[in-house]
Amino acid sequence: MRYGCHPLSLLAGLGLLLTACNGEPSAPNAATSGGAPADRASEVALSEPVFMTITVKGMHCEGCEGAICDKVGKIAGVTTVKASHAEERVEVQAPTELRPAIVAAITKLGYKIGE
């Protein structure tokens, strides 16, 4: 099975950096970069990451896969993202409570969520 991106998780200092689809580390966000104490006080504990498969309509190429991987990979708590335009699906490892945010990120890019 071939996917357009295979991000690897890297532990860097105190933060978790995700490799974006183009192979470059994505920018750390406040939740993973040791932000100010006020930022940490507002964080809520997330459940253990699980694998989710989301059917996505409208991906036509590896560029589409990359756009989705980049956007979803920046969501705090997402550990892996794999997209396949040929199979019309995105596989994500993240806590289940992040599914609405993941779906929203994909639809904001202009793609449709299938059933």
C-alpha cells in the first residue's frame, strides 16, 4: 500500500516535532514547545492516540496529499498522518477527541469528507 507522505515523529528537546510531507520538520506549536505557563494551564489531558481512517473526496494528486498532511500534522496531539489520493483516504494517529478538529482542517482546505 503506497501513501503520499510518511511523516516520522522526532523528539527534539521538550517538544515533539512532526515531519511534514515535504520532509521538513513542521513548526512546533505552543502545546509542544514548552509555551508560557499560562498556555500550559489551559491545556487539557488528551486520551491515548488511536488510528483513524477518514474518507476524503477531492484529492487529485500528491500535492493534495501534502496539503492535508501539512495541515493535519500541525494539530497538537496528532502523531502521524498518511494521505492517499488514489485510495481517497487519510489515516491519522491521534486522540479520538481530535477527530472533529481533523475533519474541520481537511474541509477548510476544500475537500469533502466521505462515508
